[in-house]
Amino acid sequence: MSSVSLRGIGEAIWGLLVEDGSLAIGIVVSLAVTWLAAIVLGEGAHNVVGWLLLVMLTSLVVFNLQAAGRKARRKISS
Amino acid sequence: MDIGTLAVAALPAFVASAVEFVEATTIILAVGVTRGWRAPLYGTIAAAATLAVIIASLGVTIVTVVPEHALKAFVGALLLLFGLRWLRKAVLRFAGIVALHDEERIYLKEVAELKAQGLRQTGFDRIGAIVAYKAVLLEGTEVAFVVIAFGAGGAAALNAAVVGAIAAGIMVMALGAVLRHPLTMVPENWMKFGVGALLSAFGVFWFAEGLGADWPGDALSILPILGVFLAASRLSVRMLRLILPHGAEVAARSV
């Protein structure tokens, strides 16, 4: 039962965070850009970094879903 | 810590846990109906104990060891990875691209598989216990994650999140035990969508706070952030219905 549980937990955590690889990579890149913006722009940017992150992530989700829709259309038409 | 802050930890943990335990209950019911209730009961208790150890060790370590700003950024990043994934999947289901989670179909499939494996008349039913253990552990890992993330605000928040998760688990499993039928009436996709949007909004708020950002109105900013995610989701559903007006219902992992 222990090997079942360890493998199960590992797979669950992986699937939990990165079921869709491109979305996960996009999130990590958005977080990195926000972090860099906060460092490079300094305290003057503290009012905008959060909104910058929000804009990047919502754009990411919309484009990712659009790509998923197109992929599904290709899948059912082939 | 005030009631509002504790509710912020307990409520998402409650809803997320309810969704996950509905899925686990379907499997436990299938095992109980086909093979008897003793083995799945032991399997469920063993999985709950494993989850308690995970939450206690990871949760307490994170809350007590990691500095506050780093903790907010770390938890924010994890919430975004987790929440946006749920949001994406719920939107794909609303648009008909991915089939809705069908508890009845999963239940019947599981019953057929368990019947095919046969049942020894004597001794402990190891298969029944393992199937129940695995179902509760796998679904519960997501619950543990949400509890740790929302409990990262401190010991009181962690306790509130744990209470929310346990309450949902008891409620859902008791309902399943009374009805002896999969909980098909629970609007799983709506709940998953709501929790996904909420986790994403908290993720943005906490990650930016972890970097030292100032939000106007402090925690009240979570509401407009949530509004942006909801608007983007609505826009996405409309866009997907234009791309595939009749839906597709492909496997979630195929898109």
C-alpha cells in the first residue's frame, strides 16, 4: 500500500499543478516577469505589479483556452 | 484573527473539499455496494490518516519556518498553478469542449470492474481497501493542498481551513452513505469553477503582496481581481462556443 500511496501522491501533485504544460509554463513566466518588474522598477512600481500580473494571467488563460478549442476542433475533424 | 479572515480560510477549503469528496464518495460507494463496507471503511480511515500527516507536517513547517513575504509569494504562485488549472477545465466543460464529470457513469464503470475482479468469501478484502484508500488519498491530495495554501496565514487560519475541509468530508460522505447513490445532484462544475476563480484571485493578490506590492483597499482588491477572472472566463466560454458551436466532449488531457 505504501508504494501505491507514494506513487499516487507524486502523480496527484504533478497533475494538480501541471495538467496542461503550456498553461503551467505561461504562469511561471508571468510570475517571473512580475518579479523582475518589481526588482527593476523598484518601489515606484509597487502599485502596478499586481495589475500587471493580473493582465498577463487573464490574457494567458484566454489564449490558452482559444488554443484548446482549436485543438479540439482539429481533433474531431480529423 | 477576526471571523472574516477565518472564513476566508474555511470557505474555499470547504467548497474545494466537497467537490473532491463527491468524487471519492462515488468510488467508496461502488466498493461498498459490490464488496461490503468493512474494507472501504478501513481504506478511507487509512487515507484520512495519511492526509492528516501530510497537512500537519507540511502545513505547520510552512507556517512556522518560511518568512511572511516569501510565504505569500510561494503560496500565491502555488494557488495560481492550481486555481487556473481548475478554472480552465471548468470553462472547457461549460463550453462543451470537455465532457462534464459524470458520477453515475464513473460509478457504474467502477462497479463493473470490481465485480469482474471477484470476491473472496473469507478474509480481509484487500482490493476493496486499496481502491478506497487510493480514491480518498488522490482526491484528498488536492484538499490537502488547498488547506495548506489557505492555512498559510497562521495557525488560526490553518485550523479554520482544516475544519472547513473536515466538515465538507463528513457532510458529503454521510450524504453518500444515506443515499447509497453517487451524488449526481451536486453542481460539481460550478463549484470547481467558483473555487478555481477564487484561488486564482487570491493567488494574484498574495504573490504581488509577497513582492511588496500595495493593493488599493488592501484585501478588498480581491473582489475586482475575481471580477476580472470571471469576465475573462465568460468571454472564453463565448469564444469557445464560436469555435465549436456543437461542442466536442474530448478527453480533458487531449486539449
